[in-house]
Amino acid sequence: MGSLRSLAVGSLITLFCASATAQAPVPRIRGTVEKFDANELTVKTREGPGVAVKFGEKFGVLGVVPASLADIGAGKFVGIASLGRKGDALVALEVLIFPDNMKGTGEGHYGWDLKPESMMTNATVEGVVAAAKDRVLTLKYKDGEQKILVPEGCPVVTFVPSDASALKPGAHVFISRPARQADGSITAPGVAVGLDGLVPPM
């Protein structure tokens, strides 16, 4: 169990940290698996074209599974994509609850590409306030804080360890750290895959 836990933690870290051999970043990849063979994943992207992504001998695979706003409390580390404002709060498009061993991953507030002009805030929850069926989260990160309104029905997910067996044709995937190598190929340290048909909302 200890070795499996260590492997899972390593997968979490490599998936969301830049590869040491990466030459140039490319846009994040969202789409469905066409095939996976010999550590090469072919993805039909949401934009339409297919793209081949190569992984190293050891690479991270994270399963994306449903979670609940009830799972979010003070001290939790979350990643929230948002678009626009309602009053003094950003409006969430999706919420990712990071496992405790990923706390601090990508901390900050910065532009995102889920939708045009969307933002990403990876931060620690300082407070949760109910607003009818919605929730307003106060998030704190190193250089500031944000209030984010999470409307009823907003997708909420978390990560669980998974493996390459989940990379079946039709599975929905998200690759956050693709990079183009000197030979033109695209590589990544890992992939997040929606389990049981879930579409990773990030």
C-alpha cells in the first residue's frame, strides 16, 4: 500500500508540474481518446483536429470523479475556473477539489482557456457562505484573495489515482501541461481522464 501511495503522489505531482525536457508549451488539450498505444495517446480535440501526445515510461494518470460542494470547507485547496462577476464575486464555471497531497498546486489567480476571458484561481478556502442554493467561497493565495460565487448546478469534481487502463476510446481527457519538443512531437507528463463517462470540466 505504501508503494502505491507513493506512486499516486508522484503521478499527481508530475501531471501538474512542467516536464524538465519540455521545449515549448502548447495549448491545453481537451477532447476524447481515439486510441492509446505504446505510450502515445491520440486525442480528438474539442476544436476538431486529432493530436498525438507522447508520454514517458512513467507518467501520471488521474481519474476525474464527481464531488460535492458539501466536500468544501475551510482549509481545502481548490481550483476554480470563473467567468465574469456578480456583485463583488467572480462566477464559477467549475470547481476542482484538490486531494490534500496536491495542496499548493498552481497557486494563484491567472488567465485560463476554458472559455474566452475565463480565469483560474487555485487557492485555499478561507470561508464558505450560503446564498440560497449557491455558495460564496473566499479563497486566499500567496498574493491576494478572491470571492467566488458557485451557482447551483456548477460542476464540482476531484481527482483519484488511476492508470492507463482508463484511456479507452471515447473517454474524455484533459492534458494541462503539453509541450512541443525540438523534433515537433508533443509530450506531456500525464493526463486527467473522466471516469464512468464524466467530462473533465476544467
